Amino acid sequence: MIRVISAAVLLSFLLAHHALALVTDFDVRQVDNTAGGPPLNGFVTNDVSIDFSGRFGGAAILLELQSGSIFQDTLFGGDVIRPPTQGAIGFQPSLAFDTFLAQGGPTAETSLDDISLIGGAVNLGAEPAIQFDTERLNITFDTAAFRNLFDQTDFLLSRITLSEDAQGTFALYVLTDDDPSTVGGTDQIETFDVVNGRIVPEPAAGLLGIVILAASGRLTRARAC
């Protein structure tokens, strides 16, 4: 007899029978960006967050658009990857809704650690060179060296602001592990659609879209050229 096991049942089994590092929730929320003023007119802000057990071992993002654009604030020349400081937001409010990576919070002060940029999203099939501009996001990142982040909820990975006519796809790869000194971990990939600037779950997606390689999971650290 062939039995089909749902993602929910699989997740419950793993949590009950193994002390397995795992992302237990992928979440994308649309954020009110009116406080950013006129530069945000016609744009939608999306917060990409996760809940996870174990240690955060890095993530990769691949956003590809067939139409529309990615908001990149131009105050510092555009394409600033790390979160803004609260002081910079006070000077230019639109920076609060810029497109950037994070480590738990939407500002430099509320993020739990600095960000180490590794390369392109090769774990998602993309090329190794980073692209982070108004057309595409292709990046892999981790915490700064020697900083371990364990067991977080509502952990912000990225804020992404898209034009209201943006259509495309978004994929997120996350690695978690129980012991950073050993090889192995849990690789998970979640895929989304981009519809009118909103990052939304694919209609046929399961609970978590789990891809688990508990014995051999690792972040591919292909450096940008």
C-alpha cells in the first residue's frame, strides 16, 4: 500500500522524533509604506520572515520579475543591501521601506547581527555573482563570523518593495543546523509567486515546501567574482 504523507504530518513526525533544526514557518506580509512618502507611491512592501529551531545557518533569495521593478532608495546611490539606521530613516523616511536584507529586524539597531554576503543564490540554481538592483535579487547571506543565532520567531530576513505592476517568482532557501561545528543540517526551500507587487504563496504549495537533507545540508559558499 502506498501512503501519501502530508507536509503537516511529516513536520510533526520530525519534531517528535528528532532534535532537528527546522524552519517551522515561512511568512510574507505586506507592510503599510505610506510613512515613506511620495517615493513609495505605486509600490508594495513585503516583509519576508521565518520561525526556526536550531541555529540559523544562512539563506538565499532569488527574485525574478517578468514585469515591474524593485524599489531601491537612491539616497546612498541605491542598491544598499543592509538595513538602514534609525537616524537615516529620520532623515529620509522612504529608507524604512527600501529593499534590503536583515537579521531579525528592519533597522540596523533591531537586527541581531551584521550580515555576511556570500555570493549568488547557487542553492536555488542561480549564478554565483550577486545581483541586488532594481531588476533582480540573487544573493546568499549569513550572519557575521562567529555569531550564532538560535531558536527565533518572526525573524525578518528581508524587506522587499516592488512596483504594483510587478509579476514574477520568488524563492527562499534557508539552512538550519543543531551544531555549527559539524557538517550537516536542514535545507528548506519555499517558492512564491509575485502578483501585482505582492509576494504570495504558490497555489499548489504545501505547508512548508520542505526539502530536507539532514545528513548533508550545507550552504554553498560560491563567492561573487
